[in-house]
Amino acid sequence: MSERTVVVASSVGLHARPAALFSQAAAQTSVPVMLTTASGRSVNAASILGVLSLGIDHGERVTLSSDDEAALEALAAMLERDLDLE
């Protein structure tokens, strides 16, 4: 399983709209993707409720893991942008 660690760029973190955009993109991948916080809490990245439950803030470091390198790259790139501006 591959991993990517990124810093969340969205100005409000992964709350409301950014979390929805991210989880929708994760749901469209062909394989499961896990989102893990620095404290070790993990959820399925395709679950909006799971992502929101982590309470991830701007500037927080998170790790994505999956068997699909392309999915990891795309989702990591999303987290590195301010999704509130899209």
C-alpha cells in the first residue's frame, strides 16, 4: 500500500465544502483510500461523515493511503490547494 503525506491548504481545513469535494473525488476512485491524521485516527476518504469527524484544520498534516498511485496523486494534489476557492 502506498502513502502520501500532505499539508491541508484549505483555509478552513476539511470542513463542509472542502470535505465534500474531497470525499466525492475519493468516492470516484476505483479503490479504497484511507485518510489518517497525525494523531493516528483513520477513516475511509470517500465518507463525508468520516472526513468531517476528523476535524482536520488548515495546515494540518494528513496521510493518504491506497493501492492506486494515480488516485493518491490526484487526491494529494486536491488537499494541497485551497478548495474553498474552487
